[in-house]
Amino acid sequence: MENENEVVYDDYFGLSKAVSVILAIIPITAWVLGIVLRIKEKKYFYAGVRFFLGFNTLWVLDLLFIIIHKSIFRMPD
């Protein structure tokens, strides 16, 4: 049984896994969507981190996470 208070993320924007993987493969879309998702979640610090690191280090993590977990890499709150 899942915790009712636990937030379940389904990236990107609830799209199918195939579309999410395609978006994650393209570096610029993964970078922009990562920033947009953090701003949407009101996590402005993490949006800034993604702005500076999202096009390299976090892009690889996002790609692996979207393929394995169907959710992009999320830093702990």
C-alpha cells in the first residue's frame, strides 16, 4: 500500500514513457523541461542548479532515471 501523502511524479508532464525517453535523449529539451518542472514545483533553487548543471551531469542522470524509473532525477527536499 502506498503512502497517501507521497507525491508520485510521472515525467514529463504525464506523457508516455516512449515520448519521455525521446525528450530525455535530446539534451536541450531535457535541460529546458527539467528547469520548467522545477519551477512548476516551486523548487527555484533546484531550477537554478538545473540551469547550470542540467545540460551535462544531470542530463545523463535524467536519461538513466527516465528509462529505469519513468521519472527524472530528483534531488531530495
